[in-house]
Amino acid sequence: MSPVVKLVLILVLIGAGVVLYGRLVGRRDTERSRSGLTDAVRADVSREISAGHKINAIKLYREATGMPLTDAKSAIDNWFVPGRGPGVRDAASSWTEGRLTGEARSRISELVAGDRREDAMRLYAEATGASSTEAQAIIRSWDTTQNY
């Protein structure tokens, strides 16, 4: 084997070792502390998702939790999924924050009771400025017996 081929082979092995080490150990930012998913961070992430800024939401989530990109993306994709995502509670706060009027609440309850959930989702999104994902999460769990 020629010396050039040996050199290239050694460089490839070193490069593969560095990549493998990086994947297994991961990047550690010892100077940077993670705040975790505080209520403020959750609200910021929910706002970004509702505004359609999914990449910004993933960035905020990663900065707060230190999660790898794929895990953070999965968390954001499931943010407003009832039973799985933490954003459902944030979405539910939209009617307690006064974004949903009493008239809109009663109309949405009528639509849900009449099994017209698509129309209810559309009305909720228009009334609150929520994303379609947030509206879907709220309408899925909408209880017509409650006086929201």
C-alpha cells in the first residue's frame, strides 16, 4: 500500500472516530445552565407554534432543555396533541386569558354538540388567533357540559 493511501486511511479513521465520539458523548456546554421547561418557556414555545414559527419553537425548546434536535422536533410536533403534548394546557388558557368571547364559546359548544368539529376548530382559530393545531387540540377536548 502506498504512503498516500495509508495517510488517507488514517485520516478517515480519525474522522470517523471523532464523529462517533461526538454522537455517543454529545456536545456538552458546561458553562451554560439549562432552565428547563418553566411556565414562561412553555408559553413562549406555544406562542411560536401558534404563530407558525416552528423552527423558533424548536430552538427555544432546545435552549431550555438541552435536548437533541430530533427529540426537540418530535416534542414540538406533539406539543398540542391531547394526552402527549405539554402545550394543551397552554392552549386551554386561551379562553381564560379573554381571547375567546362568551358568544364564541357558546357557538363553539353548539358546533361541537352538533358534531361539526371542523367548523368549531375554524371558529376557535379565527376567534383566538390560534394555529390549526392548537384549535384542533382544544376542540378535541371541548366539554359541552362546561360553561367555559
